[in-house]
Amino acid sequence: MQQGVQATQPAPTLAFVSFSAEINPNTTEALIAGISNLANHGVKQVHLLLSTPGGSVMHGITLYNTLRGLPIELTTHNVGNVDSIGAVIFLAGKRRYACAHSTFMFHGVAAGFEAKAMMPERMLIERLESVQADQKRIAAVIKAHTSIDEATVEGFFLKGVTLEAEAAKKNGLVDDIRDVQVPPGCPVLPLVFQR
């Protein structure tokens, strides 16, 4: 090697991102920024290690659409619990895996009210229509990526259902049940949030 010339390693094309948090504005922007930054640095394949109790429907739908639009091949892994709107984010993966002891939880969308809030009929109707619209969007994503039919999804919304990994595979949520295997030397981006 010539003197003064530094050997450079090629940029990695595969990276893992660890996300274990509620879906809210802060965590949504951090996940988008982290994966976008990887894509901007030449990473072509991203494995998202996901565990979430759910959270904001709006931000979950934003994550789903953004992750599907980035110039990466996304693989999602359920590494614990993927609950509520987290299932929609999980379904953004081109390939989807679940660890053997992971679960998926589905339930209907809730509307929040301030203590002792009084609302005229018009506002109550608007809230109901908003909940129904959110459930329709969530159901459309689930039906597009799984073998779960509309009636079953509506049942999930009414009573709440938790699926273990085997049931998730049977219903097409996951391609396979397998432990996460990070290759030696592969970059891992852990997203850490303050409480």
C-alpha cells in the first residue's frame, strides 16, 4: 500500500435497528430519521427489531407508509410484543419474522376524552367517525398483508385478541418463526428514549 493512502472499508449494505417503545411523535421521528440516515449512507437492507405497546394511530400509519416508501428492503422481526398500531408498522416489512415467544395484540381504536368533558352530539359523531376511519385504515393494511378476512379483523376490534407466534404464522402475519441472528460486525442502531 502506498504511504499516506488509507484503506477504506466499503459502507455496510445491511443494518439492524432496535426499536422498543411506544408509538408517539418523538419515537416516530427518531425511527424515520434513523432508518433514513442508514439509507442515505448506502444501507440497502434494514432489519427492524420491533417491540411496542402501540400508541398513536396517526403516527403508526405515518411510519407504515414512510417505511414502505424508503429505498430499502425492510425485514421486520417481532422480538417481544407487537401490540395495537404496532402490528401495522410490523406489516411494512417485505419479510416478517417472529421470535418463538413473541405475541401480537389487536383491539379497536379508542377515543380519549378529558375528565368531565361535555360534548354536543356533533362532536360525539365526529369522534365516532374518526375512530371508525382509523379502524378502516388499520383493517385495510391487515387484509392487504395477511390471510385474515374482514369479519375476523372486525372481531379483533370488538373484543381484542392476542396471537402467539404460531397463530400469527397461520394467519399470514409472519413468514416464519425464528430467532434474530445479527451477523458479526453488522451495524446495530439501538434507538433509546428517555422516560
